[in-house]
Amino acid sequence: MVKFYRRYEMIFWIKLAFKNIFRNKQRTFLTLLPIIFGVTLLIVMFSLLDGLNRDSIDNLINYESATLKIVSKNFSIYDKKIDINRVGFLVPDEITEFLKNSKMVESFTPEIIFTGNLFDGINRLPVIVKGIDFSSFKKTFKTLEKTYPKIDDFENGEILIGNDVLKYLEINYDSTFIIQSRTSGGTFDAFDVKLLGVVSTGNPNIDRATTYVDIDQARNFLHIGKKVSNISIKLKKETSLYDFMKSFEKVLSKYPDLKLVTWEDFAVEIKAIDSAKRYSSSILIFVFLLIGGVGIANTILLSIYERYREIGTMRAMGAPNNVILKMFLFEGATIGFLGSFIGMVLGGLISLYLYKIGLDFSSVIKDIDIGYPIKNIFRGSFDIISILKSGLFGTFVGIIASFYPARRAIKENIIRILK
């Protein structure tokens, strides 16, 4: 019986709130707009930021960092100068055997990285040159899945270049050109390469400035013997990064000149940019919701002034203060809920579109560095829980905003109200 009464009481207050807020439809509609816009913006902005963060990390792991790398102790992710003499190292056989036999490792591949100039006879472009082992590189990274035309092998004297490098040089497929760089001995040298294909990953760090040659050709050119710049390791999906690092620690500790860097180390800048953008977006959204809250407070306050005699009569007839307070709080909550619900629907639909299709900003961004390793399609995330939280936040704003005018209504002198 008590449950039935409480349910009936709740329905009564909701119905009463709806009747009261729609006494002035135009004012209510104008009050709803900033709440709708604020909640929609909240959902869409965080959908985009979550999607950008997710895709950035995927692009980083799939095309640059793998799950983790074995590098020289001299290596630093903040050092933009690539010096093979300083960061190159010989891979101990014990480490190779451990990686081959580990049940946590899906694949691993050596890389040799150096800087050079790509020269087509007319234009000269600074590039990052990566010497790779085709078979193991294909298992560790998704880069070779994004080549045009598709390739089944990679031989000495052939090169893959980023899509934007091709556009800049304006060269044809099957073209032959020159890579110029400094060898490990400090002398400048060059070697001829034939264009095998183009890499288009959607990661600007790869597409704009990276080229790939055979690892043996890179070693012979640099005169570094069996040295490598790093060993990139791809772990199995079910493997914890920290479990692997713990199991590998005993082996790695024997070689103090080597260390591990994970994708999380490479993602420090991405996370910092994401945090900064979330902070600035939150301020913008807070302003809109603050405007919405002020609008709700104003609407409730005007409603109180219009219903002064009605409120005075209710109080004179013995209506408790908490009843009048509850009446106006329900009105504020209802306005907040309606605005939030419409915002949730609009924001959810936009988020679903961003998640399924995304937005193509390639013509707008072009060569601009936005801080994320993404350059073409911006995809959002679609999280029902986040959408519901945004809606609850809007409703909460409505309740808070209506509290002050509701308190004011019960503090007014009854005699003065009824005059």
C-alpha cells in the first residue's frame, strides 16, 4: 500500500510539473534550447575525443610502436635526432630465443631507422628511412596491408614510400630515384631505389615522411653490420603488457645497455593533448550548461511571480513548505530532463553517425599537425553509459538551478503575497 501511494504521488508531481511548465510554452521552449545544445555538445565532443584517442592509440600500435620495443639505453622518445651510432645495438641470441619461444609473443621484427633525403632528380625531400625485414614486419605491423599495389615480397633495391611523399614529389609508379644520407662512418653516400608501392595508413607520421627499404640494404649502406635500431614486439591479445615485462625482466637485466619502451611511453604526447582538449571542451560545455541553468532559474522565478497568489493561497490553507519546494524542484527537474532527453537523442544520433561513418577532414587538415596520428577520417565512440550520464547531468543542472527560486517562494511573507 505504501509503495502504491509513493508511486501515485510521484506520478502526481510529474503531471503537475508538466502542466505548470507548459503554461508558457514559448518561455519553456527558449529555456530548453541551451540545455539541449549543452547536452548534445557534451555527448558529441566526448564521443569525438574518445574516438580520436582510441584511433590514435590503434594507429600508434599498428604502424609505429607495436606493443613495445627493445631499444638502446641511449634511446629517447623525445630525441628527434636519429643517430644509428648512438642508438644502434646488436641483438643478443638469448633475447632472440626468448622472443621465439615465448607464448606471450605473437611476432617481433628488427628495424633500422635513419634520416635521409629522397631525390627524384628535381625535388629533394627529407624523409625517415626504415630498413625492415618483410616477413616479420608484415606479422608485427599492419603497414604492409595498406600498400598500393598489394605486394607479396620486398627485395633489395626496392622502396615503399608514404602516400603524401608521392604527392609531393609528383613521381610515377616504377620510378627510380636516390636516397642520400650519412653513413655510420660520417661520410655522405647515396643509393638507387626503385618504387615498389605506396603506403597509405591514415597515420600522418607514416604517410608524410616515412619510406621503407630492405633491412639488408640499409645495413650495407650504413656499414653497421648486424646492428638494429630496435626490436618491435607484438604481444598476443590476451597477454598483459606488464605480465610480459615481468617475465622478460630476468633476461633483459643481463644486458644493461638495453631497455624496454612500451606504446604507453610513445603515447604520452597523445594523452597530454587529449587531456588538454578535454579540459578546454569541458569549460565550453560548462558555460552552455551554466546558461541553461540560469535560464531554468529565471523561468522558475518568473513562474513564481506569476503564481504568487496561488502560492500564498496554498500556504494559507496549510500547505507545508516542503510541498511547495518539491513542486518547483520538480518543475526545474522536468525542464532539465526534457532538455537532456532531447539532447541525448540528438547527441546519440550524431555519435552513432560519427562511430559508423565518421567525418572526413582530409581536405581541411592537409599537412596541419593536429597532435593526433590521424589525418583523414575522424571517428567517434558510441557509449550508451556516457550518453545516459550526460542526460543525468543535465537533469541535475535543472534541479540545482530551481532550488534558489523555490526556496525564495517559501520564504516570502504570506500576508504580503496575498495583498
